[in-house]
Amino acid sequence: MNKKVSLTLKFLASSIISFILFYFILNIFSDEFNVLATQTSSMILNSIGITNQAVDNLIYARNSVALISGLCSGLLEISLLSAFIISSFELKLKTRIKWMIGAVITILVLNPIRISISILFLGNNQVFAVNHDLLFRIMTFSTIVVFYGLFVSFAKKNKKKTINN
């Protein structure tokens, strides 16, 4: 087997195993992540003048209730992006860990913004459905692709500092 195929298979296998491991571990704290996403989304909504009330993982706003579940809180995105980053074995572990921390922070900042945008459309079922089912997923996918793209771009530009020998 040639070296590129071998490295690709190693990356894929490691990414899958790492994703399962990260997702399993993070799900132990899923309630805390849900409440964090709920509270920060509520703060964003309050800051833009949208009256709401956050209780546990529920946001009451616009005569509706939004349930903030594990899929909303960013656990999937954190697990997937962290798995891709940690599986990039050609980079030094220190570099990968720094980027994983950056990925977690980025997702924890962007998720409440995405949730808040969705809540803005509560009350209009058609617009909410399109926003939640399509735009929310596009934003999720874009976050992962853009962040990982930046990670790879950084690694290529800083080869001497970040590449394992």
C-alpha cells in the first residue's frame, strides 16, 4: 500500500475512533453543555431586546418554547472537529491540542449565536422550519469546514514549527 493511502486510512480510522470517544466522554456532561448553551443564548437574546426566560435547557420566548438539546449544544461539532484535529498525526501534539482548545472555544461562542438566530424566528413556523432545518445545519457544517481549513492552512504555513519529524 502506498504511503498516502496508508496515511489517509490511518487518519480516517483515528478520526472515527476519536469521534466516538470524544462524543461518549462529552455526553457525560451533556446536561451542563445544554444549560450553558441555553443560558448564553438567553443572554444574547436579552442583549438584543428579545424578552425571554431560560429554565434548565428551555428558552421561553415569543409565545413559544425552544428546547436546547445535545444536538443544539455543540457536542457533535466539538467531537467531530476535535477528532479531525487530534488525528492529524503529522502535526506536533502541542499544536493539535492548542487547535482543539480553539475549536471548543469557537463552537461554544458560535452555537449560542446560531441558537439565538433560530429563536428569532419562533412563531413563524415556515421560516423557523427552514432556518432550523437548513440554515442551522449549513452554519454547523460551515463552522467545521472553515475551522478545519484554517487549521490545515496554518499547519502548511508553519511546517517547520508544527510538523513532526
